[in-house]
Amino acid sequence: MTGAASDDLRWMDVALALGRRGLGQTAPNPAVGCVIVREGRVVGRGRTAPGGRPHAERVALDLAGAAARGGTAYVTLEPCAHRGATAPCADALIEAGIARCVLALRDPDPRVDGAGAARMRAAGIEVVEGVRAGRAARDQAGFLLSRTEGRPFVTLKLAATLDGRIATATGESRWITSTEARRLVHAERARHDAVLVGAGTVRADDPDLSVRGFPVPRQPVRAVLSRRLDLPLGRLAATAREVPVILVHGEGAPGDARTAWDAAGAERIAIPSPRGRHVDPAAALRALAGRGVTRVLCEGGGTLAAALLQAGLADELLVFGAGVALGAEGRPMLGALGVDALADAPRFALRELRPVGPDTLARWGRA
Ligand code: AOF
Ligand code: ZN
């Protein structure tokens, strides 16, 4: 590998690390990172601001000022070519006198889609594309999926005993995993745009689903799937005006439940749910994407988790394991999957395995 190429990889890694810090904060916009380097020195750096604007390049250019002239900009996504509230980033880079632009991914947004790179080339900037494209695509999978497939990236969180149980036969489940594991769940919530649960979890746990324990610029939306909207007005209703609650329910949900949740300040999306007992998770995810959600952390319960797995909608699994055994009488972490042949079983590849306090955390990606 040439010196220049290895420098490009190194600086792109810095830009990627910066961009990742914005995950969960920028939707519906992507979490982009940008580093501006001149003569081997960083003169500007930035990431997409919470809320999605200003864009990463704007932040980095403002920091660099005149020092950007003649420099190289490393950007994890193609700079935009469309006029939003401010001038397009491609134009801003040209104006600042950037000599070279290294980017990881093309922006699939139809307003950009190659136009940012083309505009910079036409202005005489040397543009290098595809550097660390794989890593960038993994980091920005939520934005890419929402633009290309109209659905968010889905992380499925599971926490279970050695034998895959989540509660005793009597339903006792607090606390199987450690405080360390639970703290990590809050950090994961902060990296997603929405936390999603099924109606059964709301009925059983009356969860709050917000990020607690450290400050976040933006709390994730709390989303619940409930065909009949037969949910107790607990913690979610009490706090719906502070942190958004979106209820995705069937068109047949009764009027009094709708009125009660509307009065609490929750948002509702009614979708057709003709077959079966549950809201179709694919339709629900599309509805959430339509509300600007690009990354979803599903925290259960077992029925929704199984439905997502069955529909091939779980992109990443986050499995916490506790050193506890509950045996066959314990409640299983997944509902029925309808798998007869091993060849039909959902399969994942291990991405990360580490201890978290006395527990383990395994991160699994698509095989
Ligand atoms: C960039 N740098 O940091 C981000 C970009 O609504 P707007 O005007 O903010 O534009 C949103 C679009 O801009 C979004 O769909 C994506 O294509 C791009 N996001 N582009 O150059 C950034 N966040
Ligand atoms: Zn931009």
C-alpha cells in the first residue's frame, strides 16, 4: 500500500469515529463525520450536529477557516449538492479552496447521488471515492436503509439467562442482568432514533424507555406496537409531552383508547392489520421511517422479537447473557419462530463478544 493510501485510510477512520458519535442524534439526516487535513495536520473537524444541521463539512470548515485552503477533506458521506437552509456542502468545500476530497460513500439521496462529487470535480478538486466504504455503510446503515428501502436499521436487544430464559415461571424478571449491562442498554438507546417494544412489554413492565444516567442532546422516540391499543396509561403516557411516544396500532383500535392517548400527548399511526393478532412489523417499521426514524432499538418482548426475526427484519442482535439458569419452566426469550428445518433458522455472525460486569455481551450481525 502506498503512503498516501494508508494516510487516507487513517484519516477516514478518524472521520468515521467522529460520525459515529452522532448516531441517534441526527435523524432523519445521516450522522456524518468530516476531518480537514493540511500538511499532515488536522485543521478542522466536525460531525453532523444534533437535529441533523449544520452538516459535518460546514462545522469542520468553520473551525478550519483560512487554513482549509489547499487541504484535503475526509468525509464519510458524499457532500450534499442541494440547497437546504444553507449552501450545499460541495459548494462550501469548493469556496474554501479544498484541493482534495476523500469520501467513503455516495449519498443515495436523489438530490445528491453523485452530484456532490461531480460538482467538486468540475471545480478542479481531486475526488477519491469509496475509501472505507464497507465500514461507512455499516455505520450509516440506518440512513441508507431508510433512503433505499424505506425502513430503519433494526437492532434487537435480548437479555437472557444461560438457558435463554427471561423470567421465572411466575413472571419474576427483575433483575436478571447486572447494573453494568443495564447501563450499557441506556448507552445503546442513545445511539438509536427510537426504542421499540410490543404491547405485552408495556402491560408487563410499564417501562419508561428513555435514556437515563447521562445527558443526551436528544432522547430517542419511544414506539409501541399494539393492534388494539389496549395499553395501560402508565409511565409512557405520563411523560409523552417530554419525550415523544409513537403508538403504531391497527385501524380497528377503539376510539376511547385513541382519545386517551391523544390527550396524553402521544402520536398515533393507524395501519391496516387485517391478518393475525399483531401489527405487521414491516408495515410498522415503514411507518416509523416515514416519521424520520432511521435506527430502531427493539427491546422486546419475545413475541415482537420473534416476529422481527421471522420477517428477516433484525439487522443486528445485542444479546446480554447472565450467569443464571432458570430451566425449562422459565419463560423463553423468543416466541415461536415456526422453524422446522435448521436450514430455515435465522442465522447471524458474531461481531463482538465481551464481558459486561458479571454478564456477557454478544453482538451479532447478518450472516
Ligand atoms: C452532508 N453532510 O453532515 C449530512 C448530509 O435537510 P438538509 O438540507 O439538512 O439535507 C439533508 C440531506 O443532506 C440528507 O438527506 C443527506 O442526503 C444529506 N446529509 N450531507 O453533506 C452532512 N448530514
Ligand atoms: Zn451538506
